[in-house]
Amino acid sequence: MPRNSPAKLEVRVAVPDDVNAILALISRAYPGFGNYSAGQVLGQINNFPEGQFVAVLEGTIVGYCASSRIDEAVALAPHDWTTITGNGFGSRHDPTGDWLYGIEMAVDDRQRGLRIGKRLYEARRALAERLELRGIVFGGRLPNYARAKSKVGDPKLYLEQVQQGRLRDPVIGFQLANGFQPIGILRNYLPFDKESDGFAAHMVWRNPYVDPNEPPAFRVPRGVESVRLATVQLQARAVSNFAEFVKQVEYFVDVAADYRADFVVFPELFTMSLLSFETETLSPMAAIDRMTEHRAPFVAELSRMALRYNINIVGGSHPTRTHDGSIQNVAYVCLRDGSVHAQEKIHPTPNEAYWWKIKGGSSVDVIQTDIGPIGVLICYDSEFPELARRLVDEGARIIFVPFCTDNRQGYMRVRYCAQARAIENQCFVVLSGNVGNLPGVDNMDVQYAQSCILTPCDFPFARDGIAAEASENIETLTIADVNLADLTWARAEGTVRNLADRRFDLYRVDWNRGIRAEATLPEPRAMKAKGPGGG
């Protein structure tokens, strides 16, 4: 008999790979309640990695609790769940917050006898003690209140009778047994919670190891989480075959790797050079079909380079027919661990929609990398602030913007919007564009670009919010080191705190994951002349 055997039940910190299992658990634990999106759970994990726990029984996730740090003035004041949790993403996490706020607790009904909920509460309590927080606070559901409402009336009276033992409530009873005490009633906490009639008990546990009369003095350490970013401002040029194009791309990957860059990003539509060696003029649809033939070998080469040169490659974008038959403009991101990710352009420009029949994608989500979560917004997408906000809610701290513009006006639209995205989301934004001419390839006749690496505008960052920028309209590689820890500091203690100061009580971004259908898209307007009209 072996002297040591693996634990059957463990409580550990949740990781991004747990997201699907967590969603399955919540679906079992709260049937009929509706579930999170994968992006919301990913946001909870990415925004405060050490605050999310899972209970794992013989390889299966049977419990989950999510938390964030919140300032006392917010945590102990009246609030609702949507506002205090940042619409469920945990994006209001404050690294200087003095209370741990409970966002979610879910336990598999089939495993109730294993005290999983108690174990998760203990893990949360241990975290609060280790971080020397004042305590834990959350809104506790009142699942038996709606049935008892006609007899007891006000939810305060219901809560008092539960405390006195005259009424039974499975949730509040469990929380009382685990050392939590109510300090009031939260109204309209979860309006869709019909069993609780929208009410919740405002529950707290106070850390006995922290003096409640001593003012907190949490500060974000000015540490270093250095990331080296490289952006390729690529000369559009004719090539004689696929191998020559790959050689050109590999040259820049090699150079970026020699500089030990963590990421290298290429421009939007930079693969259109693959049409330059066609022997006959192709119609727009024939051109798309030919680009689709190049997709698999192109992605395979990018993945090979990422592995060989140990660098994460944001592969600009490539127009192609996707598996469902629609025509998309897709960024392929090949990571140095060998994984390949795809991000469709959400908003095709009028020219793309008219000439190439490109359809907008239906999802934008962060991509998990060894440096942390990143996002990709292809050109025109950078001009829609909702997309960048969603990526940052999911935890992105770097957003890559491959673009293709033919004149200065188009470029400046992308540039100004990208700078706004960096400021309003307190993140880094990296632009990569094409330069030069590509005669004989429709919509790629002339190009204008000044690729750059943009920052928020505050004390830790570059004076003008520009970490680095290329000279206009020349082929070059631009590199800069950025410090992700500066973002953490700025979000918590900066001159302005755009993410923390959002008015969730007035507005939020909701993502509609409905099925994309042609009938729901506006008809493209007739274009008078060809041209990319980028950005």
C-alpha cells in the first residue's frame, strides 16, 4: 500500500483553465438563475488572481467562490451586486481596498455533505487575514423570504426572526454559523432573485487581528513587471511566392527575438502581399478564396516562428472564409507555448463590407498569455470604446491594434482613438501599420502609418503618453519596455482612476451573444470608388 496518496479534495486558487468547469458548476448550483459569461469569470480571475478559489474533488470542480478588494466606504454603504462587482467581472477590484468582498459562492448540491462551502469560506478568511484586511463583506441571499413575506412583512423582520431561530433560511443560517453577522438589508441587490424578492442581507465578518480604530494604510508597491513590445511597420511589397513572403515576415520576428521582445505585432491585412504573384486579375471573391487557401500554411508558419524564436506573435490580420462560410478579417495570435488563437474584426469598414463582403465577428475576448491577458482590436474596432472596455474588464492590460490606412486622416482616426482607449482604460495600446505601395492588389494601392506604443497619461508613464513611435512611412521595427505594475498603481492611486470611478449605477456594457445573421446586419452602402478607407 503506498504511504502517500493524492488528496481527494483540495481547495486552491482558480486559474483561467477552470472557467468552463466553473460555469458548469454554477449552472448546476443555480438552475434557472442564468449563468455568467466565460468573460465574466475570466475577469474575476484576471482582475484579482489570489481572490478566487475552487474546491476540486477527484479532479472535478465542486465549489467556487469569487472575491475582490473594496474600499470600506463602498463596501459598507448601500449597494447592489451589479455596481459593486463591476457587472460581474470583478473589475472594481481595488488593490488598496481594506475589505474583501464576496462576489460569488457556488457549491455542487450533490456534494453538500463534504462541507465545501465552509472550506471555501475558510480559504477566503485566511486570505483576508494574510492581507491584513478589516474583514469580509457581501450580500447574502434570503431564499425563503418571498414565501414568508405575507407573514413577516419587512425583510428586516424576516432577518431578525432567522437570527432568533424562529424562521429557517438555508443561506443566512449557514452564514451565521460561519461567523458572519448582518448589518442591514440591501435593497434591489439582485432584482432577478425572485426567491429573495431582490433583497439581501448585508453580511460582515470582522478580522480579529486588525484594530478597527487604526486607519488602513494600503499602498500599491511600485514594483516592476517589465514587458518588451515590438511593433513592425511593414513595407507592402510584391513577392514572387509564398516562401518569399514567409522569409520577409521571419526576418522581423528574428530581429524582435534578438531584442528579447515578449511580443511582436504585424499590421492589418499585411498578408495581402500574397496576391501580388497572381498571374491574372482576380475578382474580390476570387481574391478571398485565394487568401483562404493561404490561411492554414500562413498560421502554421507563424506558429513555427513563435516556438522557434520564443516570442508571442500577433499576426496582423488575414481576410479569409471561416468554417461557417462567412468572410472574416481575422487576427491570428500565435504564442510561444505553441497555442494559436483567433480574433475576428468586429466592425468591418464600409469598403470591406461592400467590396469583399466581410462580415463582423461576434465575440471579443482576452487571450491568456505567459505575460498575462491581452486583447486584439483590428483597426476600425479601436474606434468603438465598448470593445476595449470589455477586454479590460476581462483583465487585459495590453491591447494590440493592427491597422491598415491609406492616408493621414484615416491613420489619425485610429491613432487618436487608440490613445483614448489607453487613457480611459488605463492600459497600454500597441499600433502596427503598413507603409508603401502594393500595385496590382485592390485596396492596397498606397499605405500611410506611424506605428507606436501608447500609454495612459499620468506620472509613471511617458510624458506625452507615447512610449515609442516609428518615423512616418518607413519600414522599421519599434521597441519599448513597459511596466505592467505602473498600470496597477495608476488604477489604484493615479491622478485619475477611470476604471474605479465608473458609474455602474448609471451605465454598463452588456454583451449580446446572439447568433449572427445577415438579416440583422445593415446593408452596405454602394461605394463610388475602391480604397481601403481604413480606420
